Amino acid sequence: MLAEHLRTKQREREILLMTHIVMGYPSFEDSLRVVEAMVEAGVEIMELQIPFSEPIADGPVILHANQRSLQAGSSVEKCLEFGEEVAKRFDIPFLLMSYYNILFKYGVDAFTKRMAEAGLAGAIVPDLPPEEADEYLAAMAAHDLSPVFILSPRTTDERMAQISKVTQGLVYCVARKGVTGQETSFSDELDGYLTRCRAATDLPLALGFGVKDRADVDFLRGRADLAVIGTQTIRVVEEEGVEGVKPFIEGLRPPRSS
Amino acid sequence: MAEPGYYGQFGGSFIPEILVATFEELVLAFEEAKADPEFWNTYKKLMGSYSCRPTPLTYAENLTRHFGGARIYIKREDLNHTGAHKANNVMGQGLLVKRMGKGRVIAETGAGQHGVATATMAAKFGFDCTIYMGEVDVQRQRPNVFWMERLGATVVPVTEGTRTLKDAINEAFRDWVSAMDDTHYVLGTACGPHPFPEMVTWFQSIIGQEARRQVLEETGRLPARVYACVGGGSNAMGIFSGFLEDDVELVGVEAGGRGLETGAHAARLASSDASLGVAQGYKTFFLQDDDGQMKETHSVAAGLDYVGVSPILSHLKESGRVRFAAATDKEVVDALSLTIRKEGLIPALESAHGFVQAFKEAPALSHDDVIVINQSGRGDKDIFTVADAFEDPSWKQFIRDKAEEYDAG
């Protein structure tokens, strides 16, 4: 199970890294090289985003990546094939991330079946709140996949408790209001929010939105279980090319002591 | 039995977690306002003193004679302040914003009418205002941008995606998830997550309530048919809601663009090109590809150029209560031209879609029959598009002269 796997990994590293790519951006070849670089740099888990034409929760950087991937001829089928390829090739869990219409149009049950066959661990669907998720939850359970739900600083304690009942594998904690790729203040306020998240669930907590450098990851040590690096790796690829990915990821944590 | 916010299988609230609390607050504020008769009275009074309500129902005598069939009546939403039915929705939401104690509004706009209406409302109520508008629409609706800016709004051209209405909606959502504490998103049509479809329909139902009363007073009978254009569907829901319980045929007219066979249109319910999907927070028919990616749409009328449609209208189509048709760009320009000449009325290009279908059907009805067309907005905003369509040489010369004058200055 995903949660146990992550707990095991935590015995090796105090804070785990979850990274994010938009599949097919800038090309599937480059996406593969980025995944390879991230795995080599020691990332413990990855989100693979299937691009969508209306990614309402994503900021400008990931939005562009979505659009460029689609313009370059990305399709849901190609993304699923890509997911299958990397899941076979690399020994870390992969989560699919996309918007609900991608699953809905494919057929929720058929989509999850395909995910399971591809060896993927679970999915994050940011525009699917638990209230609308009955079909999805049943299909994910039937195929032994982890549906990862999101908490936000505005989520009440009561709702956090409700969400923790349906989420599996880990809980994705959005650090602040807004979309991906903006500044986040790593402060006491964030600390208080993570304490509330921690009280709501025993699952590993992944903190995302605005994590961009070593200082941010250091702040999260002891507060969250995973740091999610999304927009920043896309920026690195754009500015330094695929070659920049490995040193960037390696620089986020102190080297392994052993 | 039905979930709140669902209309048959359509509707719902597919929103990011960060917005859940905001929507809970909005649903509560709306339900309280709806249950408070004083709120509706305040709204009606405001619309009476600020926006020319009730708008008249005009007998189109010359068009009636021209077609020789049903008696044609036109509900004059173009006479609202700012020139369209959009005023009904924004002033209603403005009162709600006051009730919720927020100080900033954001909106998206296609044709610009909703943007102008929202900017006007913000000026009147003293709210800060930001309007998102697709870059393509900014270009084709420049005069409306001019007015929004004069009204104190910040107009943000959206350069993402197809650079039209759907992309402006996405940008407005992005703004909202950062600023929901003090900001209300004045969604412009009967689409989006619950409670927007119901809330916008409620404010627009003032059109149907008036139209039903007026047509009975004027003709002593209910109309045989009621026609309205359908982009998101707010003016259609507004007028239809007055006749839903009656034996009146309701006809929604979508943008047929260059023709349904060309794929360059925005007919979600009148064509077989759309399919069920979930985007922009709700479930309805969308023009999308097999992967679920939204397609580009086309219409001569920016306000109809939208990939989704009100979930309530999708339900009314599925239940057979509303019939849908599509009008091509060319038919629209012809109907507009005829209406201007015969009646001295200038409907918006959006509204003219409803006229096209009414004109097609009026001759086959008897003079005992009455039909009502909702003229949802006025057409002077479309002067550039219409002048292009008519290829008016003196207009082009005027624009050239004006440009030279600016260059010289």
C-alpha cells in the first residue's frame, strides 16, 4: 500500500520529495528524461499530469505546459502509455494528476482499470470534491488504487475529518489560497495549518503549492512528510534544460548520510 | 430526491477544495436572500429606479405584416441600463455582495455586456472591480473595454487557450481562489458550479414574470412560442422561467456560426457535436473532443461563443420542455438588417439569433397566435462587426480617416 511504502521510505529520509510533470511537455521524450533525472536524484514519488484544456487550479506555468503539450499532440492514451512505461521502468510509485473531465470522458471505471493495469498507484483530481466522487471512489477501490484528496487552509476541522475518511495513500495539503506556482509564506501560520491537518489523519502529509527551494523544504522538515515540487521543476527545465533537473532536486535536501 | 444543484444529471459543484468554504458561504447567502421577500422587493425597486424596469413588450407590427403569420412581440431587455439583460443579474448579485460584506468583484465577459454591467454595478456600489476578457473578444468589442475602464474597472485581456469566453472564466476562477475572502465572482450566466445556475436564473426570472403579465394584458392570451438566444443561457432561462408551467412552446437558439456541418459553431444542444462533460465546475453538454478537451467555438456574436451551456437548459432539452435550433452568422446578419429596417430596433447580434428562428416559423402560424422574442441586448456595441458584415464603404473610410487623424496627432 502506498501509505506504508512512504512510511518505510521515511525511515531513510526525514522528508520525502514528490515531484510533478506535465506529460508531453515539452515532448514525451523530454518528459521521460525528466522522470529519469528525478528518480536518479532520489525523488520518492511523482505526479504525472495529463494535460487538460481547462486546468482551473493551475497557475500560468503549469497552464502553459498543459496547452503546449496539447498543441504538440498529446492525448490521454499517449499519457497512459507513458505512465505505464515509467511505472515499469522506475521503482517508485506514480500518481496520475488530472481534472475530472479526463476521467469522466474516458469512463471512470475504464480509466481506473487502465491505471491499475499500467501499474500506477493512485490519482489526484483537484476539481473533484468528495461530495461528487462516489463513482470515482468505488472505481478506485475496486482496482486497489489510492484516491488522493486535498486539504486547504480554509478546510474546517470537521471537513478535514470527512476528507480523511476517503483519501488513501497520502493527503495533499495545499499551502495557501490561490493556484500553483505563486509565492507561499513559510511561516507559523503554515505550521498551525499543518498541525490541524496532522490531527485529522494518520496518513502521510504532502505539502504543495509554492515549495521551490532548499529553505522551503527545510521549513517543512518535521512538519510535513512530503514536500511537493511542481511549478519550480518546470521552470528549471525551461531555464536550464533537462540537465538542470538532477542538481536542482539533489540540492533540495542534504546528501544521504550513509 | 435530487441532489441540491442538480437538474436531472446536469449541474453539480466540481470545485477545488480551496473554494468549498466560499461556495458554502454563497449558497447560504443566496438561500437567505431568496427566503427574504424584502430582498426581492429591494431588487425590484432598484431595477425600477436604475434600470428601466419593467422593460416594455413591443408589438412588432411591421414584421408581423411582413411575415403574414403570428403576431410578433419583442421583450425589450435592450432597454435595461447598460443595454442588456445582464443588468438584472449583476445588480442582484451586487445586492448579495453587499449582504456578504465583500468589497471587490471580478467577472468574465465575452461580448463585453456582462463586463460593462458588472463595472457599472461596481461603480454604483463602490466595489473594486476586475474584468477578465479573452484577447480575441477585447479586439472585437473594444468600445465595451473603453467603457469598462472609464467605469473604473481593470480589464485583463486573457491570452491563454482560445482567448475567448471560456478562458476568461478560467482566469476569473484563478483570481477567485487567491482572493475569495473579500472578493465575489459575479458569474455572468446560468452556468458554473451550484448555486450560480439557479441564482442567475432567479435574478433573470424578472424578465419572464414581466413578459407573461404583459403579453396577457396586451393580447389576452399566452404566446404560442417564446424565442431566446442561448449562449450560457441566462436570458433564455430568464424569459422561459415565466412560461415553464404554461402550455407555451419554448425555443432556444444557439450560434450556428458558419454552419453546423462546418464544425465552426457554438451549438451545444442544437447539434450532435456536443457531449456530456465536467468542466468549469459543472456537468453539462460541452463541445469537446473524444479525450475531453474543449474545442474552439465560433460565432459572429461573442456572447454566444461558449463551449458549455446552462445545466438547467441541458435538463430542459433532455426532458423535452425546450426545443433548440441554431442560426448561422449569415442568417443573423440578415435578420438584424430586416429588424432594423422594419421596426427601427437594433438587436444585439446575440439576440438576433432568436429573431432568425422566429422569422422562420412565424409565417406558418396563424394571426391568432402570438410569439414573443427576447431582445436580450442592444446592437450598437456590434457596430464594427456589423459594419464589416455589411461591407459598408463609408464606414471603412471613416475609420481610415480617424486613424489618420490619430497618427497625425
